[in-house]
Amino acid sequence: MTITAAADGSALGNPGPAGWAWYVNDDCWRAGGWPHGTNNMGELMAVLDLFRSTAHLPGEDLHILCDSQYVINSVTKWMPGWKRKGWRKSDGKPVMNVDLLKEIDQALVGRKYRFEWVRGHAGHDLNEAADDRARAAATSYQQGVAVRQGPGFGAAAGAAQAPPAPATAQAAPAAAQGAPAASQAAPAAAQAATAPSARQQLFGEPTLFDEPDLFSELDEDTTPAPGTDASPEAIVESLERELLLPETRADLGRTGVLLHRDFTEIGSSGRIWTRDAMMMSLAEEPAGPTELEMLGADRLGEQTILLTYRSRARSGTALRSSLWVHDGAQWRLRFHQGTPEA
């Protein structure tokens, strides 16, 4: 028998109130979260709790549907190398969310499992159900109300361990954390998760993979105000310039807020990249300074502005276009294309 389940995470503001959930069917699912966490933490916790909740069925294959290639690659590709290097990345920096990853590493022992990537927010029934429950958990923490934890997985519902909470999380009752009463005495070491820290280049040629999902919920308007009387064109140009700054590229949270959840780039190689695939590859290959020569800022609609400009970097010059849209909260970059200049 194969257990097929979707696992997903959500963070409102990223970081902010965070939730996680896994879903098999309406009678078999679980959710929880923290007052303060990241989307990645939610994605990882959903997978960890799924393994824990099915630990009483070690002989069953586990088929995990996941829209985060950050999680998939972390578990299936990167962890062996991280472990050999003392849980450090190739650049020597500590691995993010290391406590959750260590817990997952232990939970994998003796299990039969496979991951399948599914596109998020694309109508996949199980993925949508997990996403709805993860977002509901995050919203519950945002509003200060009890989280719907779900029935769990049969006999495992009363035996699953409490989810590790981020170090920045506020104190909360075990029931509100999505942990059953039997698991309130979770080890203190499992109660921390590191905050994201990675450097990244915003525009360029990614070389890793196609579709991770780092930030699925970006609801806070944290755009700096260039001036109370600044035009939308001036605001968008300011944000474009900010995205080319090394300090912005190094800030996953800020970059995640500025990029639209459906962001797409056609790179100079001709390949198509999603926002999160771009962010993950850039985290591994940070770039140097980039200069910008603005060519135009055209209003295509009340909520849409097209920027065209020339970029100058050590690798050469390129002509670029960026489509910015206002999603009701703030301006976010929806599409970008770069073409090397002859």
C-alpha cells in the first residue's frame, strides 16, 4: 500500500505568523504552526510531521506531493553533503532551518518514500487542500484564535511529536501549536529553527533547478516609501534599483516580498525561471554590483508599469524589461527578461 499525501507551508509576511499542513483526505490531515516563522519552516514541518504521523506504518510507501523544491532538494539531494560538512553549505555558511532538517533526517531512517513536485496554486486537489489548511493555521496565529489541528493519521494522531518551534516564536499552549496533549514534553532541542540567511543575485543565469517555492504568502506591505508625493513610476524605478543592490539580494525576506508570487523570468540563456527557482540558484551564486541605466517607464494600466533599462555588470551589458504590478497591497515584480547586448 502507498500513502499519498500533500505537504505545504504558509507564512503571512514571511517571516510572520506561519502554518503547516499535510493532507491525505478530509478524514486524514493535520495542521499546526507558530506565531512567527517562515514559509520554508512550514514546508519542512509539514513533511516532518507527516513522517512522524505515519511512523506506525513503517512498511508502507510514502508518496509526498510537494510544491517546494527547496524541501525536495534539501531532503533528496543536499542533506548528505551538508551532513559531511557538519551541516554547512558549500560556502561554509550554516544550513538554514538545520534543526528541522536534522529531525527529518532522523525520521527518514527505515522509511520508504518518494517526493513528487507539483505546481502550487494550480488546482491540484491534494495540494490545494494542504495549502488551505496551512494558510488557515497561519491566519489563526495572525488573529490569535485556536488552530484547527485536524484528525491526524489514525492511531498516530495521538502519538505524533510536537512540532519544533522557531527560536523567535512566542510562547503558546501545546494545543495551539498543533501538538496533541501526549506530546507536550518535546525535547528543548527540537524547539528551535534557524532564520533564513543567504546571499543571492537577482537577475542573471541560474544554474540549479526549476521550481522551488520559498515564499507562498506575502501579504505585508513593507515597501519603503520613496516620498509621499512620489509617482508610481518613481516608486517602481526605486524598487527595481533596490533589487539590484547586493544587500537586497542577500535578504531573502525582502526579495520575497518584492517579487510577485507568480514571478517569471526569461533569462539571457533563453530558459524560463520561476521566482523561487531564481532565488534558490541565486542564493548559491551571489553576484557583484550591477549598474542600471533607465530607458523608459511606461504605464500600461492603472496597476501595471513596464520598465526598460540597460544593466552593466562584470559579465557585460544587457537590455532588460521588468513588468511591475500593484496587487492591492504594494508593487511587485511580475515578469523580467534580459537580453545580452551585442
